[in-house]
Amino acid sequence: MLGGAAVAVVCGVGFAAYSLIGGGSSGDGGPTVDEKPVAAGPPTAAEVRATTQGFLAAWEKGDAAGAAALTDDKAAAKTALTAYAKDSHLTKVKLTPGRRAGAKLPFSVTSTVSYEGKTKPFSYDSELTVVRRKHDGRTLIGWQPSVVHPELKDGDRLVTGEAGDPPIKAVDRDGAELTAKKYPSLGTVLDSLREKYGDKAGGTAGVELRVVRKGSAKSAEKSPTTKDDAEATPDKTLLTLSPGTPGTLKTTIDASLQSTAEKETAKRERASVVLVKPSTGEILAAANSKPGGFNTAFQGSLAPGSTMKVITSSLLLEKKLAGVDKKHPCPKYVTYGGWKFQNDDKFEIKDGTFRASFARSCNTAFISQAKELQNDSLTKQAQEVFGLGRDNWSIGVPSFDGGIPVQSDAQMGASLIGQGGVRMNPLNMASVAATVKSGTFKQPYLVSPDVDHRTPATASRKMSGATAGALRDLMHYTAVAGTAVEPMSGLGSDMGAKTGSAEVDGQKKPNGWFTAYRGDLAAGAVVQEGGHGGDSAGPLVRAMFLAGQ
């Protein structure tokens, strides 16, 4: 019995040793007894503090490899931090952490730029985020190029040296200087103008610290392309060590109208507007609510909603599928391509005319004609008559000239009312109104083609005088008796407009659109998530017309 008890104890010890050392399973699919539990959940305050301190300390002393090892993308971080030290010529770098907010830590950077005997202080603010790696629970810096500098995106670099582009002094149509400080919405536009025309305006380059964009001529060390939209985001000057001599570049901007556009978009959330001159195509003003961000006014790609009905109407009028005062169906519902379409609030117009359907923006009046059209009918109309969607505009800076893809079935029906795959921006819709007013497409431009001898885009055919007259009649009626009455009230007799609202997945309210002309002015505007165009974008256009009178 004594021996048996001793054996039992030894066996028990042996089993315990196996469980602790040999890696036996608990049998329920969970971790083994000897595995350390993997941390999960958001990083704690202590973890954020330790991780950020280590990263900032390594970066500050120039240890790119050591700092990169504390990120979740060591290769990208090492490349960026090595280039930071080598290409930017920043010395005496000091990184000061700010107040933590959860896993985010803002920090300030102070340094000195030193290049060929020239030095200048340089400081800025940035931010980093601590993340937890799933497989081992380790906390690391979530790597983004913006950690190095908030202006950086993937592939961008900070470079100090002789600027590749001489500076320019951009002026408006009357010679007034245009600066980003006075006209914030022109910030990226002025950068683009410098990149495109700096070597043509007669200036000489200085020494600068710049953000060199991925794929730019300076980054790739190749000749720049002449296409406006080849580099959507231009290089950006952050600090001038030695100023160059600027050359003067005249633009078509009207400084007074630009001031109004800046003021009016700043009052609104996510608003963009463009004003053009129908008789010439000159761009008089362009602004966005968020001037430091993406230039939606020129480069946006959004469904234009019912403002597209201007183009669709020109198609129906040419094909004799509608007449201004002819009877035209506007039922509550219409089915096409397997989709059931309806009007706003499910209204209908009984025994109405096409004029009434256009003025009230009846969706079913347009989609009911889809069966009479070819899949490419709207695409051809937009390209051939309105000069849209050919990817050939050359306005002087990057721009998007609209997209009207060939579609079929329900998507083709939706495109007739500015949904489906149709994409526009305020510049495009200002051009549409200008084409209606003048009767022929004139490509918008910001810098005269004479400056660089480029060839503006043209339409392959001109709409008939009867069609142009009918469109002006429809837009004028909409402005005096339709959905555009309030914004266009009291603006005289030589004017017309079209409202629009475009549904967007994930948005509670649609984007509000408005396109209109008044005399020799034409405008396009959008207020994202603004609701009905007459209520949101309409007042913005009205303010521009009043300023231009």
C-alpha cells in the first residue's frame, strides 16, 4: 500500500510536468497551459506611452531602423524615415509629444533646414496612432506617411534643394495678384499652375523644402507630361530658403467673384461652385468649402442627379421624343430594365407637357423614353454636343471632364436622370449651362491656350438652333415657375436653371445640385448631403450671379 501510494504521487508529478512543459492541450481548442495569453483590446495608456516614447526617441536621434522596428510596417517606415534624414536636410530634430487622446498622440516637430550654407528653422505638427498587432498582441505605431509630415501620402518625399519649377505670380484677369492666403480655394490650383507654367512664365527657381509627389517629374526624374490630370496633386512648397524670381502668369479668374465664391462656400459644409463665361469658356471663379483638401470643383466625380436632365432633354428634343409644349407622360412609377422608378414624393402630372415635367423634374418622364434610345445614345450626346466624357479637356490645371459610360437596362435608365454610372463636378455642370446659353460648347479654361499653344477640346457637332432655343425655354421656365424659382427670383429675363438631387449610398440626405446661366455667366454648384438642390446649391449660385451683375 505504501509503495502504491508512492507510485501514485510520482505519476501525478510526472503528469503535471508533462502538462506544464510538454505543451499538452486542454482539449477544448484553447491555448495550452504553458502559453502566455495574447493581449487584446485597445492599447492601454501605459502601452501608448511606452510605444510612442520609444518611437519618437529613436526617430529624434536619427535611428531610422530602430524607429521603423516599432511600427507595423518596418520596410515602409524605414524607407520614409531614411529619406527624411537624407533628402529633407533637416537637422537638430526635436519631437515633443502632446496630450494623448486614446491611442492617438499628437506631437510637434522643430528642426533646422540646412542646405549649401543656407539654414532656416522649420516646425510643424503631426500625429501618430498606436495599434495592437493581432498575432502577438504587441503594440506598435500604425504606420502612415503622414506621421512624418501631414502633407505626405504613399510614395511622397520631403526634399530640400533647388526648386524644379520657378515660382509664379498668378494674377487675375485685371492684374490683381492671386495668393493662397487671400483665396484659400486657389491653393492647390496655384501649386498646379506653378508646376505647369513655372518654366514658361519667365521666373528663376529658388531653394525650397518641398513635398515631392509620387510619380511627379521631379520624383521620377523624367520630363513632365503635358496632360493636365497626369498629376492630380501637385508638389507643394513648405519652406523657402532662397526665393527665386517669380514670373507673372495671367489667369481668367475675376478676383471679386473669387472672393464671393470663397465666402459663400465657407458658409456651407462640403460645398463647391464654379462660374464660367459662356461666350468664351473663361473660368471666373472656383471654390470649395474645404480649400486645403481635394478640389471637388474641378476634379470631383459625383452623380449629378436631375441636372443631367438638361443633356437628356437635348437628346429627346433632337430625336423628336419630346417637344416643349407637347403632351408628355409623367406617371407616379415607371419600370425599366427590371427596376421600378418613381418621382420625388411619388407625384404625377396628369395630361402634362414636357415643359411641366422638366420644370418639376419628373423622373418618370425621362425614363419612360429609355426604350426608344440606344444604350450609347446619352454617351454620344454628352460627348458630341456638350464636349463631356472624352478625357481631353486642357483647362490649365488638373480637371475631370465628366463620365457618361455606355450602360444597359436599368442602369441606362438611371443615367437619364443623372444616377447610375454618370459622374460630374461643378465645372462640368457650369459648362453644360454655358453650352445651353451660347448654343455651342466652348471648353472652359483657366489659362489662355495662347500661353502654351495647347489645343482646347471641341464638340464634334453643334446642337440645332431650335434645340438650343428649346433648352433655354425649359430652363427659363424652371427658373420662373419650377423648382428653381426661389434662387432665381428677381434675376431678370435672360436666365435659366435646373435643380438636382443625387442619392448616394450611405448618406441620409442626397447631394444637392444646381446649374444655371444669367446673361454671360454660367454656374454649377453642389452641396454634398445638402438635400434638394434648389434649397442648398441654389442660394450659392444666386449669390454668385448677384456678385457678377
